Amino acid sequence: MTQERIFDSLDPTPEEFREAGYRAVDMMAEHFAQIDEVPVLPDATPAAVEKVFEEPLPETGSDLMQVIDEWDERVYPYAAHEGSPRWYGYVMGSGTPVGALASALAASVNMNAGGWVGGPSATEIERQCITWLAEMIGYPTDCGGVLTSGGTMANHSALFAALQATNDFETQAAGLVGLGDTEGFTLYESAHEGHSSVERVAEMIGIGSSAIRSVPDDEHYRMDPDALVSMIESDIEAGYTPFAVVAQVGSINVSAIDPLEEIADICEDFDLWMHADGACGAVGAILPDKAHLYEGIDRADSVTLDPHKWLSTPYGCGCVLFKEPAVQARAFSMHASYLDVSEREEYQGTNFGFLGPEMSRPFRGLKLWMSIKDRGLEGYRKLLSQGCLCAEHLHDRVVEADDFEVLQDPNLFIYSFRYLPSDLQQGLDDPERHEAIDAYADWLNQRIADDLRFTGLAYITTTIVDGKTVIRFSICSHRTTPEDIDISFEAVRDHGERLDADERSSFDI
Ligand SMILES: Cc1ncc(COP(=O)(O)O)c(C=O)c1O
């Protein structure tokens, strides 16, 4: 047996790698060239896509070029295109080309950003990105922070630290069970616009989702500060231990921003942790005409913001900022002898593996760092204001149409509204028909979204606003223009008209 056969390598030769790499870059370039035209979603069922990828575990390897070509043959045809200008589902960032290159570069060196030693430049880039993000949103730049996989983990990190800080870090060793003298810990968020990730987090940190108090909102879907105070007071009286308030900074259904200064005052009065969930909208603070809405964000103890949403950084790239770096460090402190590095003092760097929930961590910072450097703050101001302008344009279309109902002001980039033929809108005034018309409207709006999805023209989703199923546009792609909005709006109307003509008679309205 020769040495060569014993010590095989995974690596292709440099020439083979170059050939495959150029091919992959060509595929990416083709994708970006056609992103405006490509169907937003493939019309394929999960079972059909499963079949495409069903094959035995390969016993032997294949030619690298053949493996790369699988992208064109099987992967790309069944891709969803969050990067399309007409993808409006959920809150999906569109991705930057420079971010795609950065992801490939980061993977090539494969630094583990859990520790400084395993990722010197990765760590310092992450630290720089955290400072830049803080500066962008007007948060103190001497804050702590960590890049996360996304907003859920950012919210988790924030509320995990909040709970520990509230208990003077006793929960770190004792867990919640050791803290006998309370009916339970409670946290507060907007009833209408609170995000589901906070429920998951409450379950993960052991307080349970029943710890969440849903605070009533005003007519603009913003948390009502007076209601917050009375809920906190009555919980204290009942023996609960309130510990945190989650303020929305660009909410999931209507882009609302809670009254941050008032919430900060209340948190100060009751000694509660203020967390600002700006996963979607915090970065909107860079827009001069919106800056006033963000006043008070600098007073939050922690802030979630997701570069992989409105900043279009490729997935996954969330971020949590902490006002007090020492609190973050204590909450995630950990020791293991096998992680000690016996180095000189001047070589002791930041270890992000001890500043958040993950130990091994990908080099998330590069795609964000390169994207920010590529565009600059001025570039991002322009891109974000385009999103807001598109939402305003959509609002104008809804306002001027008599077959649509307005539900909100255009705040940032998420905008919800309802399709309802004008005669049925008038019918809502009749108490005997009201409920049946609403039920029909729920069905109609859901079917519009479902049917539109199969055209490949645009992807929209529905949500519930004020108890009604409504159409929701999340205009998160930096590629969307008012023309895309017009095309998509007209498609919603066409589907609505067709469905109404075909199906209304089968409803008892
Ligand atoms: C307000 C808010 N918070 C948190 C999240 C969770 O973010 P992620 O999906 O990145 O975990 C979202 C997701 O849309 C969100 O809108």
C-alpha cells in the first residue's frame, strides 16, 4: 500500500478547485442577473421535491464538477427566491452579492469564531460590526453584544441575561427551582404585535410562555404605557416577579414602534430590564425622517437587530447588543480546562463563545462587514428609504382603491391591508351580516395569498390584524421598486375579483 493511498485528502488540486470555483461563481452571477425575472417560488409540493433528492447514501465519491453541477440540475430549480423584488413573505432579507462572496471566503478559511485564538480577524471584525451596528441605531458604542444565528437567539440571549441579572445571577447555579419566594417571573410585550419568538424564549429560559403578559395597544398598535403600569402593579400585588419588558421596534404585522421613552421610564421606575426587539426595524434608525420614532432605544438594556433582515446580509446573521458588557459576560460565563489558553496577557482576546449561547460559531461577521463596507451608511440609508417609499406607495394604492380596506399607516416596510369588494364593505354596517362578511373576507384574503403563490409572480402571506385575516406585504428586499408594488397589488386585486366572482354565491352572506 502506498503512502498516497493511506493518506488520502479531501482537497482537490488547486487547478481543480479553481475550475469548480469559477463555475460556482458563474452560477451565482447568473442567479443575480436573473433575480428580477425568476419565479419567486417553484410550483412543487414537498413530496415532489423530496423525490428529487431521494438517493442512496453515496458509497464512493463523484467528480467535483458533477457535484457542483447539481446546483443547476436539482438545487436551483427548487429554490425559493427571497431575493426576488416580489418576495413579500415573512421578514426575509434579500441577500447581498458581496455577502455571498464573503460567505464563501469565510467558509474557505473556516475560522471558528467561538474563541479569539481560533479566529483573530473573525473576532475583531465581529467586534467592529457590533460597534458599527450600535452607532447606526444610536446605541452607546461601548456596549457589549454578539452576532447570533437570528432574532430568536438574540431575543433568547437578551432575556436569558435579563432573568439572571434580575436574580443577581443566582439562577446560574440554582436554576428557577431554587428561587422559592415568587409566584413566577413575568415579562410584558404588546398584545397585538408581540413576536412569537418571545414565547419560544420564555419556554427556553424556563419561565414558561404563561409568564408573558400581553399589554393592550393603542389605535396604532403601539403598547399602551398606562396599561403596562397597571399590569406590572397588579402582578406585583399578586406575588409575581416582573423582570422585563419587550418593546417592539418595527413589529411583525404593521411595523409599529412602541413608545420607547415611556417604556424606558416605566422600566426605570420598576427596576425592570428593557429589551428592544428591533429584529425587523431597529436599523431604520439610520433614516433621518424616522429617527424621532427611535428616541429612547439608547436606554434599553438590550437590543435585538437582525442584519439578515432589512440589511440584506445573507442568513444567518442576527445581533444582540447589551448596555452593560459585564452583565452579558457574567450571564454567559463558563469554564472548561480544555478551553484555557496559556498565553501572554497581551494575547488574551475576546472569546465570543463565552458571550453568547454558542461555543463553536461560524464567521458571521465577514458577510456583514463586507456588505457595510460595500454600501456604506449612505448606501444603506438609500436602500432602507426605498423600502419605506414602497410601503408608502402601497398604502396610497390601498387608500385610493374602493375594493381594499386600510388598516394602518405605513410605518417602515411591513404593511397589512384587506381586500374586500366595496359592496361588502358597505354590508359591514349591517349587524346581521357583519360576522358572515368578515368570515368570507378571511377566506377570500387567505385564498388570494394561496393562489398567488402558485403563479410565481409574487409571494405574499397573510396575518391577523384586529382579528381579521389580511394580506401582508413585507417589503424587505432592497430590489423592490414601486413598479413591483403595482404589479403585485394588481395581481392581488385580479385574484380577489376572480375568486369573488366564482365563489361568493357559495357563501351565505
Ligand atoms: C420582531 C421579531 N423578532 C424576532 C424575530 C425572529 O427572528 P429569526 O427568524 O431571525 O429568528 C422576528 C422574525 O421575523 C421578528 O420579526
